[in-house]
Amino acid sequence: MRIDQLQAFLAVAETGSFQQAAQRCRVTQSTVSRQVQALETELGLPLFHRSNHSKLTIAGERLLRYAKKIAQDWHNATQELQELREGKQPELCVAAIHSVCAYHLPPVLQKFCADYPQVQLRVTALGSDRALKVLKDGLVDMAIVMHNRYLTNNNEMVVESLFDEPIEVLMAADHPLAEFPLVTWADLAPFPQVVFKHGYGMQRIIQEQFSQLGVSLHAALELNTPDAFRGVVRQSKMIALLPRSAIIDSEKDPTLAVRSIATTPPRHGVATPLENRPVTFSRQVVLVTTSDRLQIPPIQHFYQLVKQHLSATLKY
């Protein structure tokens, strides 16, 4: 059963004439006849009494109400998809890590809202792993997150690298490590740490880094907002490893100190002293969506705005 066969059937039923049905469908009368006959063959019952006036049979009357509903549903579906192609979607949903939401997205959001005033933009701050999960589940259209190759390793995902951001150590101004201009992983190991909650990419990469270096991570407390990190660190001997954008304001706070880590994990299984690994520890921030979403004009436009703004302005 094809939609054009149902449409031919409806045209004959509503006009009472194969000739008028052909005019409505803008095809020849023989085409309408073939479509109706094919439908009758498939159903195994005649749908019209062939006479001067094409009257519905009992089977035709039973089919009519279903055919009307199917035709209306098909019309609604094609209209909705047409609007999607034209960029007339009602909303665009984005999930992004907190620091990107707070510091980097506002100019992009302002420009997008000016370019697409009819599209309601919804932005949610989430941890990287959680954001990628809701993207895969179809709950958001795009995610701006820390790269996680385990969650983006499939053909439908489109991953665009935006920038690499250093990860630094936040501590109280009177912390023992604050007297050093640079700290090593060996320096960090003895102190309890405040870490991001499960589902945040920061927790994952810090745990991986400590594990690769053979250093114990003393995770004493889990939080999920920069303000909470600052509050706890300020009043304790705990430290926190955070991306630079999340603690840039802390450099102006006399009660806090920020220090860089100049180390990198060993390569090819070669154990290098912790103090002799001078490479900055950083995270990679990426823009992720799916290939089918990139064909929709508003999503494509937002994607390009993020690429242009973040890639051009963030050079660490």
C-alpha cells in the first residue's frame, strides 16, 4: 500500500468520479484507475461500485475513515519535515560544561538569538559525560564538553576540537604549596582533594592522570560548582584541580592561590621522575553533535558560531 494509492482512493471517494479525482490529483484518469485497482488487489476486496457515480462499497466505507487519518498524518509529517528543512524548529537544546556556559557562550547565545529569534534556545550546564549521554539519547542537539573518545566513538557523532585548556591547582593562600611557583604531582599526592562529581569529565581525567603516574589520589569531597570549590578550599588544606576558566577569578582573591602543574605522564612505560616531566596538564574541549542534526539550519548555524567564536578567541 502506497500513500499515492490512498490519496487516489480518497479523491474518488470525495468526488464520486474517477475523472474528477484525476483532475484533483493532477494525473491521468488511467493512473487513478490503476492506483485504485492496485489497492483493491492488495486488500482483496472491491472499494467502489463501478457505475455512472463511483459509490463506495462496504469495504470502501470501512477503509475511508482510516485512509483519511493516514492521509492527514502524512500531510502533518511532511509539513513538519519541510519546516525542519527550512529552519522553523521551535527550539534548540544545548548541553555544555559549566565554565563554557559562564565565560564563553554568552556572545554566541546573543548572536544566535538575534539571527534566529523564532527559535527558543535552551542551554543546560552539565558534566561532560552526562552531556554526551543526553546527546546520544536525543534530549539535546549539541554538547560542548571535555573530549571523551569512549562516548563519541561512532560514525554518527561529529566532533570538532575547540581548544586545549590548562588545568591548575586551586588552594588557600596560606596552603603549604602556595610558597612554590610551580607544583608537581608528587607535591599534590599528600593533600586531600576536592573533585567533581561522577559524570564530570574532570573527575575522570584527573583519576586517569594519577593512575598513569602511579600516584594516589586522595579524593575527600565531591562537588559540582566552582563557587563550592572555592568555598571549601579557602577554609581548609584541601586542594582542587580545575580548568583555568573555572578559577581565573580566584587569582584576584587574596584568600586563594592558583598554581600550575608542569608534568606529563610517562611514555612507553618508561618511568621518569615526577619532578622531571615539564609539560602542562590540560583538557581538550570539543563541540559534539550528530551528522543528521548538522543538516538542520539553526543547529548548523549555532555550530558554526561556536566554532568561530571559541576557536578564534581561546588561545592558551
